[in-house]
Amino acid sequence: VPSLALERMRLELGHMAGWVREMLTGVKPAMGRRAPEAFDAIVKDNDRVTILRDRVLAYAQRIGRHELTAEEAGRHTRLLGFAMDIESLGNVVARELVPVGQAFLAHGVRASEGTGELLDQAHRAACEAVDAAIRAVVDDDQRAAQDVLVRRDAFWRLSEQVLRRQAERLALDDPDRLLKHRLQTDVIDKLRRIYMPAGHLAVALLPENVVAGDYGAQVQ
């Protein structure tokens, strides 16, 4: 039954997204504990995400062989897009953010108190965006999807603050300054790349006028 099958597909995408959320939240403790093996566990979790993605897509192929209504066909297309965005999230965490964390440990780099707090805020903001995107998909929750977009500008301003701080600190008399600059700006770049597919998940659930910036009119 296509309508029921699409619902099961949505729930399995929720499981995929939950694993990705755990991967993202696990990066900061791994760096704090200075535990390289924790990064290996995150990479293995991404392998689980990829396996489930393949099974979801195989199931989606079976659904597509049935005669679907226009509404069901639209849901089918959106869910396929969700699968790709969730996989993208996992890949950025495992293949891009994890190597940066590993480099922090390998070189013994520690952020200053001010920079560390800003990086923590950026990490929390990315986690909150992924949380909201997951709620949007699993619960078909447009409010959660709106939350991702509403928070986007604040996240970008925060990331710009980190980049400005790093540019200002380049002049410090510190032999490791260039390495610290590269790694800390890399963290922000990867967190931005995590926010992008979270935003795609949100956009897919929202009416065009909300996405275009008419959010204020929607909530009044």
C-alpha cells in the first residue's frame, strides 16, 4: 500500500537522521577527551547510515513501481531528496569534520578560551539545526522546518564572528598561529556545510512564500 509504505520510509529516514545527529554531537566530546578512538566510532556510524540509505532507496524503488497518486508521487520525490540530504550530513561529519578533529589531536592544538566558546556556540547551533530538521522530517513538522531557516542568519553571523576573530589573531607572536588558524576556520567551514543540507530538508517541507522570506506573515 503506497501510502503506508511511504510512511515507513519516512520513519526509517528518521532513524538515519538520528544516527547522524549522534555523530555530530559526538565530535566535540571526542575532541575534549582527546580520544582518537571516538572518531573511529563516528566513521563506523556513518557506514551504518550508508547501509540504511541503500536499503531505503531499494525500498523506494519498489514503491515507485506502484501506481501513485499525484500527492503520493510528490511525497515519494521529497523523501528521496531527504535521503540524499541526510546522507550528505553524515558524509560531512565523518569525512570532513572528523579529520579536522583528528588534526586538532594530532598537533595538540587547543583553542583559546574566547575562540573555544565561539566554536562551542557554533557547534551547538549546528546541532540544534539538525535536531529541528529531523523533527521536521519525522513529524512532518513545518514549525520545526521554519525554525531551521529562522536560526540560519544567527548561525551565519556567529560563524563570521569566529572568522573575523581568527583573522585578527593571525598577527599574534605564536609559532603555531597559522596551523591554529587553518584548523579553526576549517571547523567553521564544515559546520556551515552541515547547516546547508539541514536547510535543504527544511525548505522541502515549507510553502514557497515562507522559503522566499514571508515567514513573518505566516506566523502573525
